[in-house]
Amino acid sequence: MLSRLRSLFHSLTRRREFEESMTAELQFHIDQYTADLIRSGVPPAEASRRARIAFGSLNTVTGDCRQARRLHIFDELHRQFAYAARLLRKSPGFTATALLTLAICLGANLAIFAVLDAVVLRPLPFPNPGRLVTIFNTYPKAGVDRDGSSLTNYYERRGRIRAFRSLAIYRYDTAIVGETGSTAREPVTRVSPDFFTTVGTGPALGRAFTDAETTYQTDNVAILSDSYWRQFYHSDPAILGKNIRVDSLPKIVVGVLPPGFQFLSSESRIYLPLSSRLEDRSALQRHSGGNVIQMIARLNPAAKLEEAQSQIDAQNNTLELDDPAAKMMADAGFRSLVVPLHADHVASIRPTLLLLQAGVVALLLIGVVNLLNLLLVRAGGRMKELGIRQALGASRLHTLTEALTETAFLTIIGGLLGLAAGAAGIRLLTALGTDQLPLASQIAFDARVAAAGAATIIVLTIILATPIAWLNLRQRPGLAIQSVSRGGTTGRAAQLLRNGFAVSQVALAFLLLAGTGLLALSLERALQVSPGFHPGHILTGRIVLPWSHYPNDAARLAFTDKLMDNAARIPGVREAGFISNLPFSGHNGKSAATVKGHLLRPGESPRGHYSYSVGGDYFEAMGIALLDGRFLNAADSHRPARTCVVDEDFARYYWPESTAVGRKLSMGSEQQADSETFTVVGVVRRVKQAGLTDESNQGAVYYPYQFRNDGSVFVTVRTTMPPETLGLTLQTTVRQIDPDLPVSDIRSMEARITDSLVARRSPALLAGIFSAIALLLTCLGTYGVLSYAVAQRRREIGVRMALGARPEQIRRHFLLLAGRLLALGIVLGAAAALLAGPAMKSILFHVPALNPSILACAAGVMATVSLAACLVPSHRAARISPMEALADD
């Protein structure tokens, strides 16, 4: 079998060479036989005649050889495809419309599918990715749905949970990499020693980290990604053992990861040990995650997710028996959840992507329905031709094969154009922000997407060809010739089919239009939300102070003081400040604050609050309104008195009927001594931290930088000019203080807010594009149905007008027909919208999934577009001349 297939393939790929060799071989045998006859005494002319009789003509023998090798099948296909191409060239308008419809609808589907496949469907690129889980702490009654894990959790669980084959923790971070004067801040990931064992992929060169390398005194090692090794060290095979400079400290390269290794959506190209002290691993730090440290585990082959969850719950219950904070954690609803790693990583974007895929599938269905109508109209117009051909001897199978070949040829060409459109669409989606999605690096037009496109083309070919086959098989040649010659109307079944297609187009377009309206209204509501500050003319940038150069509070405070002084003198800067965690930065961890004198009410649990340290003129630079008291200023970081500012949510929760100014609170979950408490000196407007649609109202506390300083700060400067123009100046100002210190993530505040809305803006924009295409296709479909109805009923209309029907009656008749189709389509579309509405609820903001005004607007747009498409056919019907219609054959 394989040898025959190879022979067939060889014959097809080298067709000319095969034909020529076959002809030459036949001619050789004829010549040899002729020569043999001549040698036996036969005259040359008679010998030549006998040889031709014996072998037959060259054309006949060549044809027999082709048939023996099954080449005649491909010859027939070539003939039919060539005939189909000639027919399509004769109808350029139909062909262009069909190909454009297929290309746009299929291309849109493939582009969205590429994103859905990369983010949601494709497994993580690790061995047995379905066994990978993540474990995080949650305190729902305290308003903290996710708090990561802690170092203590890791060391208490490591090797003690039987369902886990291995357990690891990691933390995303940044580090200053490079020599003095040429440093850059690079994203890094700090990992526990068993991290690479857990994910199932270790270094291709060298080794992983060891337990001995997880302290601050022994963590002078690093593992490089393959791309970083190739880019900066030119694939040096002797890289192991060499030093690189990280945060001004030498790190020994102990490993290089395999090509293409990437953990989730991280862009880290350097991996470092996750170091800690013994006191960081104590029971007192069990609930100090802050959503910074994340935990992953690999399940044992026989273990199930439920089994791991029950073992984690059992261990937590055991550890809480002698934990003094156990009651407080129980009141907060504490639990450690075990969930699949991949599903957890894409949970926020999964509903949006599924919704978009459903939208483009609806668009594809509209396109297919439109094409079916066009093909049926085209097939109906050729009934007389096919009837004549069958009456003259053409078999029904032959005419059916030609019709199916034409449909298949059209679908295949349109499908190939759709593949190209899909590849272009993926690049367009990148411009709309898909590069910010989880696992965005995997989004590409690859073999999986191409295979999905090929499968879709096959399905579309079957769907489009089936009605054409049905119409050809049920048509009788004699009746076809008689009905067309007499100007009779088309069959009732064909009419109902075309009308049904028109109704389904309207219904699907209405569904798309209603969904687009909900997304657009949701985006508008989100844009109307105030972030709690004035974002215009604010430039921001992140600075991380390495512990090697800034080992204590005094050194970090001295740096920030000098930075504020220098930044205030930059031309074009009005105010400058800094904060430990900037709004819209993507860091949304919460921590506890204990209010003096506040007793937990029945059913009340401790709350997690946004907690910041600020310096300089941060509130003035951000444009945050003061509601009571005063702002913190630079002097508060140098006074022994402990002061703080709270936001309106915090003040309203704890002191709903009195002022917050002068009240006392402690940092952390326990009441501190009076000397350690902070006095509230001001109340400011609520600021949206996680995003414009964040409605948690958790409250926030702002501390002076001296009392809660952090190695990472975000600089904020309010400018009198476009903020982007001062980015280089801000970097230069920082390097004048410390040449090794880069400023990363330099962006305007408006850009941060814009980027935070990508998950809402891009779906609304794409849905709008899909709806516009759907409206255009519906308009064309409605126009096509009525135009064909007018053409098919031309003789009937002429008879009616000859008997006294007025033009306005004819016009009204076709408008009513269009109105009935439109009304039925809108009713079905509204029913589908009602069913689909709840599926959209999770991605809408302040918009009910069933919005009567949106449905009414969608119905109005559909009615306007559809009725506009009806005007030309109905007007054409009203202007038919009875004499000309009755004179038609």
C-alpha cells in the first residue's frame, strides 16, 4: 500500500516527466516490434501498420496507463475545478462577495481562537501540567479574597502533605543587573530550591538551587534563562561559575535553563534563591503573605485535588490548636485553597475570551447563512440550464458533482484567504492589548490554529454544499424547464428555506448587537468612575533600593529625601512625592490595622486594608482631595511622633458618627503600646487601587515613610508639560544620586489607567467591529432575499398589476414580507439575548445583563438597517411593467 501511494505521489508531483517517459517507452516498444517485423521480411509500411494495430494508438494506451495508476481521477478533478473557476469568473460580484465574507468571518474566528487557545485551552508547557496546582490563603470575611502564601506555610507543608509529590514557592521581583553606569532593572523570579523539580523542567546546563543557598549569607547564586545567556554572554559554554552583578553584589551562575522556558506569564530571565531568615519562617509569620509569595505543588500520580484540599485543611486545623491568632483568623474566614494552576492563572480573563469566541462564531454563522442564501439564489437561477443539460443526456450525478465542486472550490479559496486574514488579525489583536493577557507569549498563528482553520473549512464546505445538493437532487428537468420558461415562482420549500436563513441572520445579528451594547455601556460606566485623584500631568516610575547599598532605614530615608529635593527642582515639575504602592500598579496586597478602642461586633471579622508609606508631597502631586485634618508631609518622616492619614472608607467604617482626626491605631493585627500607635491627622478621598471597577471599599492607611519604609517606591511628579517628556530627566536625576540605580516602569498615570481597562475596552471594540460586519451581512442577506423574490415573481407581479393592483400595493406587499421576517428575527434574537445575558453578568460593570434599553436600541438599529435594505427591491417591484413582465419567456 505504501509503495503504491509513493508511486502515485511521484506520478502526481512529476506529471510531465511521467507522461513523457511513458510516451517514450510506448514508442520504443512500437519501434522494436516494427523492426522485428521488418527483419522477418515484412515490408516497412506493412510492419508499421501491424505494430500500430497490435499496440493501439498512443493516446489510447496512455489513457489506459493513467487509469491504471488512478490518475484519471485527478484529471477529472482538475477539469471540474477549472470549470468551476470559469463559472466564478463570470460572476465577479458574487465571487468577490462570497470570498470576502468567508475571509472576514473565518479570519475573525481564527484570530480570537488563537488567543483562546493560547490562554485557556492549551496546557502549560510543562510535563504533566494537569498535576500542577497553586495554594493560596483567603480571608473572605475580612475582605481579602486572596493573600498568597507565606514562608511559614511553605516550611510547615513541605514534605508533610502526602498528596503532593513536591512543593515550592516563588516571588516575582526586579533587580538591578549590570556594571556601574550601565545597569538596568530586570524582572527576576526568586524561587525555592524545589521550584524547578515541581514544574518539571530543570536547568539544561548546571544545577538548581540547594537548601543551603536560601539564607541572605549564602544566596550568591543565579540561574539564567537561555535567551539571557545567548544575548549577553553569547552562548558561552563556560558560563557556569562566572559572576554576574545583581543589586551591586556578585552572583555565581550555577545553571542555564532550556530554550523557551517561561513560567506562566513571567518575563524573568534571571532566577534567584528565595532567601529568608529563621524568624521569617516562624509561626508568628504564618499569615504574613500579603499576596507576594505564591505557592505551587505537583500532585502525586494517584492523588486527587479534593484529597490535597482535605489534607491542607487537616494540617491547618492541627496548627491552629496552639495558635493565639486562631480565633481571629477563623473570624476572618481563613482557609487555604488548592486549585489547578492553569485555571487559576487565567480565571480573570477566561469569561471574556469565551464571550468573544461566542461572538465571532455568531458572526461566522451569519456569514454562512448569507452565503447559503447567495448560493441558493445562484443555484435557482441555473435550474433551467441544468434541466436542459439533463434533458440532453447529462447524468444527474454529473451535474450534482459540478455544483458541489464549484461550492467546494469557492469555500476552499475563501478559507485560504481566511487563514491569511486570521494571521493578520492576530497582529491586530496585539495592538489592542492581547500582549497584556496571561500567557500572551504563546499567542501565535501556529499549527494548532492552522489545523482548526482547516477543520473549519471542511465543515463549511459540507454545510454550504448540502443545500445545493438537496436542491439539485429534488429538481426534475422537465419541471425546471417549464417553470422557468413560464416565469413561474420558485418552489415553496426553497422559499421557506431562504426566508428561514434571513430570519436567522437577523436573530444572530440582534444577539451580537445587544451584547455589544452591554459591553459598550459597561465600559462607559467604568470610564465615569473617578479614580479618587486627578490623573492628568502625572509621571510615575518605580525605584527599588538594593539592600546592599541601603541596608537600613536611615540610608533609605536619606535617599528619598535627596530625591524629593532634586525632583522638585526639575523644570516643569510642580510637586513631587512617592509611595510604596501606586494605584493601578498591579500590586493589591492588604494588611491589618488595629484601631484603638474598636471592639469587634457580633459577626464582624478583622479587616484587611490597603497600607502605604508615603513621602514628599505625594497627596498634592496626585491631586487627592483632603476631607478633614491635614496631609502627611516630609517632616512627618523625621518627627518622633507617629502620625498617619486614613481614607474616607476607613474613617466611615470605624468612626461612622464622629471625626477620625485624633484617633489612634496600630500597625498590624494586634494592639501595640501607646508609644507604637499612630495618631490620625487627616482623612483623604478614597483612591481606586486595583482598578476603576474595584468596589471593595476596604479602606486605606497612609504612614510616614520613616515608620514603614520599603525598598521599593513609586515616584510621582505633577508636571506643567506632557509627563512623558520628563521620563529621561527623571532617570538622570536618580542616577545623579546613585549611578547604579535605574528607574523602571516609567509611565504617565493616565497610561496606567488606560492599560487597566484593556480587558474591558478591547472586547467592546472587537464586539463593535463584529456587530458592524454582522449588520452589513444582514443587510446584504435581506436585500438578496427580497431581490430574488421580486425576480422570481416578476410574471406574477405583472399579472396582478394588469388586473388592477396599484404600485403602492405591490410595494407594501414586499415591505410587509420584510417586516414579518424582521419581526420574527428580532423576537428570536431577543429570546437568545435573554438566555445569553446571565453568561455576561461576570464581565459587566453596573449594567444589568438584561437591559431593556439596550434591547430596544438593538431592535431599532436592526429595523432601520433591514428596512433600508428592503426599499430598493420593493421599489423595483412597484415599477415592473405588466407588458414587459408578461412578454418575458
